[in-house]
Amino acid sequence: MPAQSNSFRGIRSSKFRHVFGRGSRKENCYENVLITQKAHDTAACAVNPKFIAIAVEVAGGGAFIVLPLDKTGRIDINTAKVTGHAGPVLDLKWCPFNDNLIASAADDCTVKLWHVPDGGIKTNMTEPLADLQGHQRRVSIVEWHPTVENILFSAGYDYQILVWDTRRAALCITLDLHSDVIYSLSCNRDGSRIVTTSRDKRLRVIDPRSGKLLQEGVCHEGSKACKAVYCGDTGLIFTTGFSRFSDRQYGVWDEKSLNSPLRLDTIDSSSGVLTPYYDHDTRVVFVAGKGDGNIRYYEITDSPPYCHYLNQYITGEPQRGFGVMPKRGCKVSQCEIFRFFKLYATKAICEPVSMIVPRKSDQFQPDLYPDTASPTPALSAEEWLAGTNRGPVLMSMKTGMTIKTHRPLPLRASESSSDKNADKKYAFLSRETRPDYRPMEVRVSSSTDKDLKTSTNLDTKFQALQKLWGCNVKNMGDNKEQCSNSSSVGGESERTKNTINRLNMKPGDSPTRLLDQEKEMQILDKPSPKTESELRRAYTAQCEELKLLRRQLIIKDRRIHELEDQLNHLKAGHK
């Protein structure tokens, strides 16, 4: 009996031992999504608390759709797409600090940045915010820096890793340390080191700023792709791959020594490539295989055996890939610790799958939700490139609210918020100043007329001119009666001359001369509207006044010609 009691070790206690997966109903899924079949081993899906992006199949080039997260159900086949790539889209990643900014990598050797407005895309988007060109072959991986703003990593089939400053759309660093195709890339918690796997079966730990290879070792010996992910700031690395007998394996490594794994274990004998997804807050790693119908999850610890199997979520539908929701988008009230967006391999469906810890209380659970990474960068790109390291800015999830960012557009390198404020403060300097040299008493007496100018009464001079034309038409009618009774005719009529003098015109000038003068005076004296609506109303009223003035000019010209004809007729009859 004593021997048996010593051999009995019991069941390991863990708060995540009973984690279960819960799929979504049909009305909460995204249906009729033509998921691309050309994205190799990448997820072809990216999610944040605002949007979901999925690479789709198109006739030519490459495209992906961006949908608001709450727009579930059947998706229209003619939904607007992002169609700026000339080749199939291979990877998508949302910026962790801007929910409207997404990076895409494609077969056309480019990385493009896109700004998605709130509410989603209404028409096909073809012009990117930035076009990052530097790879010589297709780009298969993009990854944002976890704590630094505007730093992006990209890996391509040219065996290189490029570090970009997205604000300047400039290439900062080129890492040329691989001899074969790169399969995966992952950053540690503060982004000071990255781990990669490649086709040459080597696992590498790299300093991304200096380009120095810190550690290197043989990963999994199988011929298929292997993946690696950093497990927080503890220095542990979790990998998945194949043995020389094509059995699927997982391994735990110490970043300081890659000569041998801390633990290496066999999972099964299936053929799909496994991809690990690590949760920094709960230290749970989820493992999902392409073509599988299940998701396994393990808990990582700092002491042997370092990795503990928890459970698995099993379905009958094989998966094509997964998108992962950031922790700030999880539902705290339902004890949701992770959320996948499963792309079906055999159907045009994307299904949300929630990983839930069963709890009886619906109150906030502080042991499940420690402070998590916030959408606030800890460093700028310049500080990080200068050698500074800093962990993520943390936030509490106790409020239970989904945290979203609202940034209309990222600033360029030549812009800053202070510059925009300065433009507003000193806008008056760009306005024209019109000096008034009249005497003070005249200026004060005329201020009353200026105060009467409104959106409907734009210019008192213009109205005075309109009244003048009205009086002239009436006077011209009186002139006709007087000219018909006149017996002495010599040259032009005195009434006609008086009318021309009253109009401030010379006898030989065109009648449109006064119109041009008044238009110039109106442009100089017109008060500038403060809003676009006032400007539009003022412009409409001005056009109506001009039309009326033109009609009155035409009537005047016609009347003058009639009077001249009558005078000539009377003159000929008198002779």
C-alpha cells in the first residue's frame, strides 16, 4: 500500500482544465464568403474589435473583404473589396494600436497598408495608404511590433526579413540570416527579439535591430512546415512540427539554448500543418491544424514538464485557417478567454468559436483577466530604433467594455497634431485685410448699412443698383410718351442722356460695363461666410441677382434702340 500511495500523483489542479469551445449559430456566422485557396499555411483572416478581414478568391490579382464585426449572416457576392494587389493576398494583420489600419502581404512582392473608415468599405478600394516595396519575391508573412508604433516586420520567399517604418513608408533594417523559405515569425513580449522557423529545419532567435543571430538550433526533423511562437517574457518558445516519421509534434525550448528542447512530445499522425496561438494573459497555447476539425489547448509553466495538456474542442467540419480576436475584444461577462474565427475548408463560412472557462457567477473574474495589453503604444519608432525596450502598456478589463480605437488617419512623418492646431490658430493670417481710409464719422455712419448685411441681404449696394434699374425702366416708359409728342429733334434725346448719366456710363460704352463693375465691387465687399452652407446660400442668391440684372440690361438695351428708331423716324418725317 505505501508503494501504491507514493506512485499515485493525483490530478494537476488548473483553473483552465475545464475550458470548452462554443461555436456560433448560423445567424451569427459569416456566410457566402469565397475564401481564398492560395494562402498556403497562413490564416488568410484577421480580426479586431471593429472589423473582420478575409482574403477571398477573385478572377485576377488579389483581394480581401473587410466587414464590420456585427455584419453577420449571408454576405452579398458583390460586397466591396480591397483590390489593390496584383497577386493573391497571402497574409493580413490589423495594427494593434489602430483598429482602422491593416497590413496585407501578397504574391506581387509588396506589402500595402490600408485605412478602413468606420462603417466599412462602401466601394472597391484600390489606392493604399502606403505601398512598401523591397522584397524580390512573394511576401508570405507580416507582423506588427507588439509595443512600438509604426514598426512592421515582413518575411518573403527571398529569405529576408524587412523592418519597416510605416509612418515614413521607409525600409529601416534588412535581416538576411536565412538560407531557405521562412515559415513563421513571432516577437517576444517587448519586441526585443524575434524567433523564426524555416524550410532548412532551423530555429533561430534574432535581435531585429542589430541583425545579430543570438541562438540557432535544429527544430523538428520532419520535411513539412514547422511553426514557433514566443511564450510571453519568460524566454520559453513553443513550436509545432513533424518528426522524421511524419508524426506531428510539439516542443518547448529555452531561448538561451536551442541545442535541445526542454520537452518534445508526439501529438498524432495526421498530415495537416499545426499552428500555435498563445494567450499571454492565461499562458494557454491553442494548437489547430489545417484540415483538422479540432483545437487542442495546453498550459505553459516555468517548471518541468513545462507543458500540460488541458482538453480539445472537436467539431465535424475541417478548418482552413483561423483569425484571432485580441483579448480586449473578448466578452468578460461570459468568461471568454479566447475567440477564434474559423474558416471552413469545405464551405464558404466563417464561424466565431469562443473558448470559455465555466463559472457560475457572472461577475468579473480577476484571476481570468489580469491586466492586458492596451491599444496604446509604449514607444515610438525612433525610440525603439535607438535601442530602447519597453513592455506593453497594460489596461484593466474590469469595466467589461470592448475597447476600440478611433483614429481617422495615421499621421505622416511631416505631420503632427501640434501642426494641425497651429494651422487653426493662425488661420486668420491667410485672410485678406482691407484698410478703410475714410474719415471716422463717415465710417461710423456707414457701419449701420454694413450691419444690415445678412445671408439674404448680402450687399446693400447691390440692392441699391437693383432699385436703380427698376426706376430706369419706369423712366424709359415715360420717355417713350415724351419722345412721341416732341417736335424738335437734334441728336440724342435729353432724357436718354440723363438716363445714361444716372447709370454712370459713357455714351459710347457697352451696357455690360456697369455689370462688370458691380460684380467686381460685390466680390470685394462681400462678407466671407463662415460655413459651407452659408457660402452655398450666398452663391445661390448672388446668381439669382445676376440673372435679374442681366434681364434688366437686355430690356434697357432694347428700349434704347426703340427710342433711337423713333427719334430717327420723327427726324425723317420732319424733313
